[in-house]
Amino acid sequence: MNTPDPRAASDAASDAGVLIDERIATLGGWRGETLATLRALIRAADPGIVEEWKWSNPVWSCDGIVCTGEAYKAAVKMTFPKGASLPDPTGLFNASLEGNARRAIDVGEGDMPDGPALQALIRAAIAANRATAKPKKR
């Protein structure tokens, strides 16, 4: 039986962090600043959050994908795959509202979602992932 090398996961997270750093630097301007601020809020919401690089975008995971961060000309978009099932008492979700599963937050130039409300949403997404996570094999 092959035992996974814990360094491999650490190296992958490190590589993702470097790619996210590069994306922020490449974007520059308000989009880079916005993505950097959102990243800091996401990482502060839960110490177990893992940064990944998928589909050429930053992805934050904890027992499944919590959210992605995509940069477009007019917005930095945070997409939550399970967003439709998450409580959003402050109305942060403002995009992709028509679907049955995902929801998104579009952050335009000069906008920034309320930090504590966003962190509560991140924690709710983590809780939703944990509630549906398959037990890990030993």
C-alpha cells in the first residue's frame, strides 16, 4: 500500500500560493488589490483553508471547494459552488443568483464586501462541505 507523502500536499499548496501571488501581481491595479484583500479575508476566516490552483484561477478549499477567485475586466468574482444552500443574511451574493447550486459575489472597482460578513459566509461554506464530506479512509 502506498502512503501519500505529506510533503506533496504541502508542495502543491506552496505552488498554488506562488501562482496566486503571481496572478495578483500580474493583474495589478484595483483588481490585484481586490483579489489580495479577498484572499487575506478568506485565509483569516479559517486556519485550515487550503489554497489551490485550478482552471487557471485561485481556489480555496476545506473538505471541498469553498470558493474560487476569478478576475474579469469589470469585477473580481468569488464563486461559491454550494452558495445557494448557504445563509446570506447580509446579501453578499449579487451574481449567479438564478441557479440551484452556486452563487457568486462580483466585486467591482471601489467596492469591497463587509469583511466579517464575508468571513461568516466562508465559515458557512466550510461547514456545508464538512456536513457532506465523505469519511476519510484509514
